[in-house]
Amino acid sequence: MADDEVNILSAAKHLSYAERVGHKNWKVRSEAFDDIKSSCQQVFSDEDPVLNQYGSVLVKGTADTNAAALDKCLEALQTFLEKANESHAARHVRLAMISLFSLPNLLSSVLLMRIQTHKAKEVYIAFCELEQADTVVESVIKAFADKVPKVVVAAVDIVTTALSLFGVKVVSPQPLLKALPKLFEAKQEPVRDGAKNLTAELCCWTGPKLVQDTLLDKMPDSMRKDVEKLLEDIPAMRKTPERFTRKEQAKQAVSGVPAGPAATAAGPTPTTAVPQEDEGMDAYEFAEPANVLSELGKDFWEMLAAKKWSERRDALAKLRTLASAARLISADYGDINRELKKIISKDSHIGVVSEAIACVGMLSRGLRKEFSSSARVFVPVLLDKFKDKNTICVTNVSEALSFMHTYCFAMADIQDDLVTALEHKNPKVKVETLKLIEGFVGSASKANAAKVHSTVLPAAAKSASEAAPDIREAALAVLVAFGLKAGSVSVLSKVTDKLDDSRKKKLEEMVQQATAGAGGAPAPGLPTGVGDVAPRALGIRNTNAPAGKPPVAGTKGPAGKRGAQGTGAKAKSGSSSASLNAGPADDDDAGLAAGTLSKAEAEEKLLGLFGEGILAGLQSSNWKERLTTMEALQQQVQDRKENLEGTSSVLIQALSYLPGWNERNFQVLGKVFELIALVATESSKVSKKDAFTAVTGLVDKMSDMKLKGSAGQALTAMSEALGPQFVFAQLHKQAAAQKNPKVLSESVNWMATAVEEFGLGTIDVKALIDNMKVDLASTNATIRNAAINLLGVAHKQLGPGLADMLRSDVKPALMTALEDTFKRNPQEQASSHEVIATRKVRKLGQAGKPAGGYHGPAADDDDEPPAAFDPDALLPRTDISSQISSKLVANLSSANWKERNAALDEVDDIIKSVGGRIQPTVGDLMPALKGRMSDTNRNLTAKTLLLLGELARAMGPAFEGVGRPLLSTAVGNISDSKSQVRAAIVGMLDAWISAVPLEKVLPAVADAVAAPKASSEGKLTGLKWLATVLDDGRASKGLAQALRAATLGMNDKASDVREAGTAVMSLVLEASQNAASDGTYPWSHTPPLL
């Protein structure tokens, strides 16, 4: 036997390696593997041709069933891989691993033996080193499904080891994240333990967030707790690789950096790496896209439209759950976006609104760049929701906008929306927006933050001058964030010159705190070098102008005052209603209080002006003496009313101390208010500082039934002297700060009376509306009712446009109450469409009772100031040109009718979102709409025509120039065969003539009726519309065009057209006779009848 075996082994030496490896004698195979190992050890170049021969032989040997032979094969294979290169691995080994004859056999037979398991693991590591990690992991993961638990445990151990040595740059985590959930359900504890260890190893490389987002929800509760404990023990620093691929080793050899296991011992440890937040792995990159739309079902849309708020909330909760997947499939989410925007803007239940906002955040996180355009549409709506008092709603808004900024757009893309939010009338919106901007700046790159220096930074600096402390603090924090992000706070020098001394000092302190920690070291997380920047680099110098000559004009105070651009309109006289606010920049509390007299100074001046008796009487503890003294003082002022210029300011300020605003006797205090009214009426030198002092004492007495009459008279006198806008702003601001809600409600009631008397031509209408929106949101019913009453009075002058300004910001129930009030207070206008005020504002420097229709102290010194104003000019119009994007214009001309339809809806939403009042700056919108007049989808044509009507109402008279190029084309559709198109023409014409003179529209209608190809339906529609207009008496001009259309109609073949033409002819003759009786001739020219 022994000799035969020797002979067999000797004879086998003469065979090829392929024959020896396939020999039936295991010893022959073992010797073959030893010889291959020895031969490989003598190879010094990966280009040696013997490596090509050995590769296929060794792969065949991995299927050996003899343990000893297999052990030799693994040793030889490991030596071979140490000498081979990537091409050998790809050509010989990789293909063998994919097959079912090598790797599965290797796993099933070897992994059960401890020694061979270790050798097999080394073989796999060698494969990974030769850039074959993807194939190795793919093959080993197949063993996760093996029926033998020990095989599964060994397979998990191999993958865990490979991941621990090479890291996620070599061993991709994506297949592991997909394979692990099945192991969590294994019945064998060793398998589950291996899965836990592999999960923990993934966390060491990717950070816990990826694992939490993709795996934790798929674990049983018991395992989740164990894994969470493991995650707590993971160090804050990510691991670095211990081994490297051949390519990495070559790169490190060139750069002089040691690589491989030996280098690890001498170099950094595996945990000396970058902090986790610097190099995160995103679950989005590894997650399977979830199909939200297919999972919603039909019941979702039914529940979303349900009347019960709980059903709507449940539908949105379902959407939120589905959309919370790490990645969402690319699809058309247009319908969902429109519904969400509608709910956020108009739903009356805050729980439903909060859920919808959360859904928007989840969609932005799961869709990312695909959601960019939709995200920008949501931004202004979400920013406005910061005004809500519900904490959950505000938190959801912040999270949604943060997701959008992280995944959908840069801060520069929404800079206009941010600036607009910082001008919001609600201080809560300003504070939350500033906090949001601070977070945006912190997470943005230096280049992206620099793009908004010219827009957001000045707006934040302006907010730093607000009177409200929380707004100032948040604004200053934003300024510091911009400076730190830029690496030098000198970027703030241009915007900080306008801050007062106290705010500059506060900014310096905040910069010092942010840039230096203990011992003057830079604070953690700040840009390198920022800690060395001196706060003086801000350029914060005390360069404020002397008192009485502030450096900035038109500063907006917290009560919502606006500058000359606040209303965007002028009264007919040429003076802007907002010109009343164009005073000095000290209209905030600090500026108005500066330079006032102290109590000692006031007493001294009062003594010099009116004598010791008056001073002693006002200081008396007996109320009767104080009352008698006030009557005497009032008589002295009346006697010297011709020369009050030098005493009015002293007198008002002195009264604030003696007897003072805290006077307990209502009779004495009533005399004080009467005296203030007398001074304001008779003196020509009453200033805003005087009015500020007076309002401070008057405001809290507005709730006193005994004093509110005299207090109101004093406020009216101040309004005649300075204009009601300043008094309105100060009164509302101070009344809103009072704890007693009756103070605010009675103040608003006085404002309603003042609006009726002075008219809105002297008032900043937008500021007034903004303040009333805040009052309408009050929890106190009396305040809400007072605001409704004031808006009803305003409606008499402003008309239906007021409702459009309120609708988007007022809850439906309140809007219903407002509309009922508006019906009881219809618009009352003179024939010239102008409102005539009953009370006037004096000219600057004029004393005594007002005698002219003056519109504020800053108006022109005309001898006969105008006494009327155009109410339409008072309601502000918004510039929407920035919202008419190139993408929107392109979608209006898209080949896909759904995109064209969505674009029309978007334009309609834009108009409604700004209260239905826009400026005539709409970019390329009108040419794009003109193309839709001939749309093959006639429903879209009808929709476009109605949209033109909305644009006409929204622009007002300015639409004449903008819409003129589209008029003939639009009216030309009057002969369309579709009834909805003809009906849309009628609606458009009604809207058009509400903004544009009728005589400008009649020629186009007459041309459409007279067109050779005009259909009977089209002629009938045009003639009926003309009859309606003439019957209403609106056609005082342009009767010649109506006559032309009537003549053509009377000669038409169709009987109904002839009847309509006859009716129009009768109305034309009647209108002509009426005009002739008035002495006017209605025919501007006689057009040809044919």
C-alpha cells in the first residue's frame, strides 16, 4: 500500500496542475496545492504568466471535499492572491465566486471548521484587497439564507470583519442594509447577535442616523433596545480603515503615507478620525424608493375633502407616514402639492394644518431636488404660518423649511420671501424667520451665504432696530452668524452704521461671546481665524446724528408703520397717503422719548410760564384744588391761544407729571385731556414727541366710560394737527400692550370713527389692515368685534377690494362675519369715484380749526388743497414679477396640457395669495397667455379668459395698457362652438370693464360681432352682453360702436340675433336721448356700419 501510494504520488508529478488538482487521490491534490503555493512564493511580479495558469486551478480546488486538501488549497489560494493583481482576480476568482460550484461549497464545507474558517476569512479579505469587495459581499450574503445556523454566523462574521478592516468606501453598506432585516427575525440567538454586531459596526462607519432611519423600525422591540444600547457605546469619532486596497496602497506609497496593518500600529488608531457630523452617510443613498401615490388609495382623497376635521387629519397622517420613507419614488405630486397648499392656507383646524405642514417637510426630504420648484411655492405660505400661536404648528414649519433648505434649494433662491417675511406685520413671524435665517446661515456654505448679503443682511439689520426685544435679539444673532460665516465680521460694517449706540454695544458683546471662549480662544465650531477678529472690525462706531436729526428716514416701527412705499399708491392730489409716515426715523419709542423733559425741568418751566399758584395747585393733595387749578390753567391757555408756539410742548409734557397720568380723580383727568385737545387745536407747533407723550396718558383711559369721550377728543385734535396715521400707529401699539382687552377694543372703536371722519386718504391703509388682521386673531371677542366694525367702516370707502386683501389671512368663520358686515356697509362713492372726508388735517404751521381738505402736514402748501381721494389708489398692490418665473412661462406653452393647466392654476394662486391686487409688472406672462387663446384644449382657453378677467380686477386701471394687446384676440373667441368659452368671454368682459373704461372695450366687441366668420351664437352672445351693459347705464361714451353692432345684428339671418340687435338699438337710442337732454353729445365719431 505504501509503495503504491508513493508510486501514485511520483507518477502524478508528471501530470499538469489541472490533472493533479482533479486527481482522485487527495494526497496528490494536496501536493499539487503545496507546489502551487511554493511556486507562487517565488513570483516577484504580477505579470508572471504562471499566475494565469494557477488561478483557474485554485478556483477548481475550492470545491474539494477532503478537509486536508481543501486546507492546502486555501493556503495556496491566499498566497496566489498576495501575488496576483486585479485582472487576475476579476478573470479567475470573481467568476468562480459568482458560480454555484465554488463559493457555496466553500461556505458550506469550510465555515464549520474553526481553522479553515479563519483561512477562508483571509481569502475573502484578500479578494476585497483586490477590489472584489462587491462580489465577495454579494456571494457571502447568499449564505445568510443557509439552513445551517453556523454557516450563517460564519458568513455574518466574514462580512463584519471585512467592513471593520476596509470601511464603507470598500465594503458598500447598501446590500448589508437590505440583507440585515431578515437576520433580525432569525430564531437562533447566535445569528441575531451577529446581526447586532454587524449593525453596530455599520454605525461606527456611517453614524447612527443612517442605521436609525433604515434598520431600527424593522427590528423586534427586544432587539431594538439591545441595538440602541450598542449605539450609545459607539465613540463619537468614526473609524478609519485598518487595511487598504492595492490601489490605495499604491497611492499612499507615492505620497509617502504608510498603509496597511503595520502602518496602523505606528500611525493613528482606528478611532482617530473625523467627527461624525463632518462626514455623514445619508439614508437616501441606500434606501429603496417608496411609492407613496400607489399606497394612498381612493379613500385618501375622499377623507381629505371630508367635512370632519378628524378625517382630514387622518388622511394627512397616512400621507405623512408613507412620505417619511428615506427616499420617495419620482412621480407627479402636483395634485398632492395643490391640496396641501390649500389646506395650509385655508383650513380652519390647526391640527389639520400642522399635519399638512409636516407632510410638506417629509416630501421635501424624500424627493429632494425633484421637489425644488414645489418647495419654493410653499415657502411664502409656510413663513406666514409662523404667526400661528400653536407651538406644534410653528415647529413643523421650522422643520419643513429646514428640510427644504437642506435638500431642495439654497437661501439665495428664497431671499425675496425671507425679506418679505421680515416686513410682516406680525412680530412672531419676524422672530421665527430670523431664527430660521440664523440656522440657514450656519448650515450654508460661505459662498451661498455671501449671495444674500445684499438682500437678507440689510433686512436683518433693519429688524435690529425694532422696538420689540425678541426681534432685536434674533436680528442681532443673524448679523453675528453672517459675520462668522464670512470669516470676518467686517461684512457688517455697511449695515451697522444705522444702529443706535445701545444696539451696537449689544452686537459687540454678542460677537465677543461667539468668537472667543474661555481665555480668549475661538469658540468651538467657528471658522478658523474668527476668534482673532476684534469686535471693532465690525465698524460699529457711534456715528449717530445729534438728537432731532436722525440719520435714517422711513424707519418702520413695531406698530406696522410703512414708508412712502408702504401703500404703493397716491391720493389724487399727488400726495401719498403714506407721506404722513415719511417723518424722521425717531418714530420708534426710543427716538420719541429722547429729549423729553424730566419732572424737575417740567416743574421749573411750568413755574416760569404760569406762576407759582398754578404749580402749587397742581401739586395739591386735595382733588378740588387740583380741579380748580386745571380750570384756571385752561382759561389762561385759552386767553393766550394766539401765542402758544413756545409753550405747547412744555405744557403737554408738564401735564404728564402734574397732575400726571396716574391722577385718580376722573374730573381732574378729564380737564387734563380737554387741555391737551385745546393745545393741539390752537398751537401750530405740536410735534410727534408731544403726541407720543399725550397718547401714553390717553390710551389706558380709553376703557373708562367717564373719560373715553374726552380722551377721544384729544386724540382727534392730535390727528387734526399731525394726521391720524401717527396717532393710529402709536395708539394701537400702546393699546395692544395693555392687559385690559377693553383698552384695545375701545381704541379700535375710536379709530373706526376717525376713519369715517378723516377718510382713508390720510392713513396708511396697508398698516391699518395689517393691524386689524392681528386683532381679528385675538382670543377676545370684543377686540375681534371692534376690528370687524372698523373694517366695515373702511369698506364703505374701499369697496370689495378690501375683502380680497383679508381673505387669505383670515379664518373662514371670521371672513363670513366680515362679509356680513361689508354687506351692511356697502361702498359709498361720489360719481367721480372719489371719497370726500368730513374732517381735515391742518397745514404745517397752521393753528386753529382746520379749514381745508389737507392730506397731512407734509403736503404741498396749496391755497385750495383737495378734499377728495380715490379709494382704489389706497389699497396696496403687490409686485408679482418675481413669482412669474421662466419655468412658469415655459409651462404655459408646454406640449402637455396638464402642465399648461397647472401653470394657469399657479398664476391664479399667485393672484389670490396677494389679496387679488397686483402691480402691472408681470414679466412675460401676457404674451404666454395670448398663446393660450388658441389652445387646442378649449377648456384651457376658457380658463385663460377667466384668468384675464382676474388679472384685470387685480391690476385695476393699469390693466388697460397691459391687456390691450390681448383684447381683440380674446374677444375673437366669442364665436367659439363651446358654450363654456363664450361664457368665459362674458365673464372676462365684465371684469375688464370694471377696471378699464367701457369705451376702450366696445370696439373689440363690435369687431367680433361684425367679423365675417362670426357665428350666430357668437353674435348673440356679444349683443346680449352689450344690451346688459347699456341697460345698466354704463355706456355714456362709445355708443357709436354699440350702434354699429346693433345695426349688423338687426340685418342678420338668424331671428334671435335680429331680436338681440333690435334690443341693443333701442337701448342705444334711449342712451343717446338721455345724453342729448343733458347737453352732451355721445358720438365721438361715426364708424362705418358695414
